[in-house]
Amino acid sequence: MELRVRGKRVFAGTGGRVFDPALPAAVFLHGAGMDHTVWALQTRSFAHHGRSVLALDLPGHGGSEGPALSGIPEMAEWVLEALRVAGARKARIAGHSMGSLVALEAASHEREMVEGLALLGFVPEMGVHADLLDAARTGAHAALDFMVAWSFGAQARFGNTPAPGLWLSGEAMRLLERSPAASLTADLLSCAAYKGAAEAAARVRCPTLFLLGAEDRMTPAAKGRAFAERMAGARVTVLPAVGHMMMIEEPVATLAALKTVL
């Protein structure tokens, strides 16, 4: 599905069904350097079971025109604008990694529109190592090597995948290789700069799920769980033997958890 937001082309996956504003909207936000394709299984299921789906490519990612946005609050404002352009009146939002910060920020500003929130691979402050930032700025492939090496649990790294023949780390690498260096750099800088999670969480009133990976080395589950304990009514699900990319490492378990809030 193509939209025009702020005069620029935006692409959103709809799970194989035409987006219907009359249905409750399930919105999916990707992480740094990624695009809507990381949600392939989950979006298709929701689209065929009573939800209208928008898996947005943020500006400068996937099929959306650039440049990439700078700053998590700016991305959150853009997401809410995209939902209004699409005609969504009520939405439940799932965000992964950087997308979880964007989803939290968006929900904190539109408490009437956002009825549910799922934060995957979440920590309140996503520090970025200086070496990773330097590599991203120069377009060095080492930036992607760093990210992929830290993205998966042991099960996925050593070939135990949901379906025979899948190579999850290779899939993640191909996806990151499609992302412009400028977009990845903007994403990483936005993550590193964001310090507003506690303030945003205090404004959120909708049911919130924290979906975390027990073997996540990028956004450790212990930090996400500790933050969730400060949010009234928030629930935490930790997937065992799963790293940062739970949507593709354990797609069925991730879908089942998302169904409880989306």
C-alpha cells in the first residue's frame, strides 16, 4: 500500500489484504536499518483474522522515500501522521527495537487513538557503541557484521531454525545491506540520543506487552523487565532461547504473544 505523507511516498505492508479503515488497525514498526518485511508472518496472520494491517517502512527504509528521520520523537510524530493519512481511527502498535521506542513515544501522545502496545526487544536507553557508529557513518560492512553477530540467540546462530533451509543471519544481512548507510546512521544516532522512555511510559494508559528474548544481547531482557515493572498493568513475556530478532527466530511464539494485545 502506498501513502503520501508530508509530500513523500510511503510504503506499508498490509499482510495481503486491502487496508480497511473500518477495521481495528494493527500497526508494526521495524528496527534500525530494517523494513516492514521483518513482520511477514505476523502481519499476514493479523490481516486474515479481523485486523487491518499497516507495517510501515519508515522514511528512507524499504519502499519509503527518504531521507531518514532524525530522532525518536520525530519518528513518532510521523507515524501518527501516517495513521491519520491512512484513515485509521483506532490502532494497536507493535514496535521492535528502535521501533519499540517509536511505538512507546507515539502511544504516549495519542492516548485516545492507541488502544494497545507491544514493545519487542525493548530497553529504555539503547546505547550504541562508538565503533558501530563509526562503521555506519562510513558505510563500512563491519557495521552490518556487528549488528547481525549480536542479533540472534544460539539456536538461530547454529542453524536450528523454524523451517529447514532457512539461514536467519543471512536473511538479516541481506536486509541490512539494502538499507542506505545514511538511514542506518540516522537510526543509530536516534537510538543513542533518546532519553525519554520513562516520561513517555508515565503517559501511556493502554494495555502494554513487553516481549523480550532470553538470549538478547542487544537489548537484554533483564533491562526490559525492570522497566516494565514501573508501568502499571504492563505484562512481560520472555521467549526462551531467543535473541533480538524474535519475529523471525520464533515467529509462531511471537505471533501468539502479540495476539494477547493487538
